[in-house]
Amino acid sequence: MAEGLPMRVPASGLPARVRIHEVGPRDGLQNEKAIVPTEVKAEFVHRLAAAGLTTVEATSFVHPRWVPQLADAEQLFPLLDDIDGVSLPVLVPNERGLDRALALGARSIAVFGSATETFARKNLNRSVAESLAMFAPVIARARGEELRVRGYLSMCFGDPWEGPVPIAQVVAVAQRLMDLGCDELSLGDTIGVATPGQVRALLTALGSDGVPVSAVGVHFHDTYGQALANTLSALQHGVTTVDASAGGLGGCPYAKSATGNLATEDLVWMLDGLGIDTGVDLGLLTATSAWMADRLGRPSPSRTVRALSHKE
């Protein structure tokens, strides 16, 4: 076993390769109290790409009033033009956000929906049906421009106001998002309450309703320490796209009980140990998250970052 790397012991029934959808620069930094300088964000994305991540969600074209931490999207995105071979998705809430993304040459976008009515109201100030109606022209125009479209679906497992979310309810909204034309669906455990059995049940129900597992990604939070267990459950079901945030940055500004996202380093440590290819250099990734933690003035919440940093 090399220093700083897990012993590789492959397990049967798992994918040979997993694509990590890195959300740190967008989902992570949008929750910071302090505004991170644009140049630091640009270097963060460059470092993540250099570490081998092939999908790095760069920023959000949400109105600055709602997410002031990402108000510099127009300034940031051109600073990433020199990154080759890496998809740089951006979040767009509506047609105005799409206009801004298209003007800068974005080739991949995401919309952010909710499986529950309460969260849809609190996050988008619309009902679930009204939010889907808002997304419809965004997705149609994006597909017309040959952009890749991802649909985030939040509160898939539990909602802080409504409690446990019925699987049939999640499947119904997920199917509507896919029917609008999304290429990929990311299932969000926004407050981190999911357990492995619940993950399997939802994925099984989605498959029965015609949503192929190849189009599904998973997005877990670690509130109750279940993110890696839930990820492994999803992998056993055939999922090959996993969202994670470098250094465990981020949470959800509208879900007060949510802790950070699954740390990319913790995910890579597990996948490396299982012999699953990610293309990610764990050393470079850990160094990147330690670098960003220094910029933010606090230790990284990632256990792997802390463990490997202590070895140095």
C-alpha cells in the first residue's frame, strides 16, 4: 500500500468506473458567509481540473440578491476558458439565467427542483408544478442549443418541514423532470437523513417507472454520517455518477439542519479502496482542499483531508 492510499480490494457487483460530479465551487462556496475573491474561485476550479476531475460545477447564474457569494459568475466564467477536456456546468434558475450562461458560452447547465411543496415554496417561491413550468422553456431552449441539461431534485428522502418524503412522490416529480428533457437526474438528500435501504427503494422505484439508472446521479449530505453508506448502496444498484464537494464544503442555505456535502476526498478514498476508477489524483485533490481551507480560514471538514494532511 502506497503512503496516503488505501489498500485496493475490489468487490463484486460494483461499477468499474465512477464519474464524480464535483460541486465545490458552486454548491460549496455559495454557502460561505464571506465572499471568496473571483481569482481564488478560478484557481480552485483549475486545481480541481488538474487533480483529474472531469466535471466541475463552476458557478450559478442565480440573481445576486439570492446568492451573493456567486454574484461574480460573469467575471469568473471567462477565467476558465483555458481548461480543456473538463465539463463546467452552471446552475440556471430561469430563462434570464440561461441567457447569461449562453452569452458566456456555457455548454452544460443544471436546473434545481424540489420533490416537496414546502421546499419549492421556500427555495423557488413557487409550487412544484409552477417550478416545473418555469424550467420547461429553459430546458427546451438549452436542448435546442445542444447543451447538456442536468436536473437536480432536492428533498428526495426527507424534508425538514414535511418529514419523510413518500417514494411515489419523488418518482412522480423525477419523471416530470426527465420528460422535460433532462439528460441526467441528481437525487438530493438535502438534509442528510437517507439510509441505504431507502436509497435502494427509491432507485428501484425509479427504474420501474422507466428512469434508467444510467441517467441517475446521487447527491448525499453527511448529517447523520450516512453519505458513504448511501453512496455504496447506490453503486450496488448500478449508479455511476456521484456528486461530491472538495473538502466537504457546502450545505443548503434553505435547510438549516443540513451539514456539508459528501467530501470528494472521502469518496475517492472509498472508491480507490474498492478498485473503482475515478481518474482523480487523491494527493492533488487533498492539497487543493487544504489550500482552499486555508483561504477560508478554517480546517477542512473532510476526514480524509485531515488524515492525509496530518501525515505530512
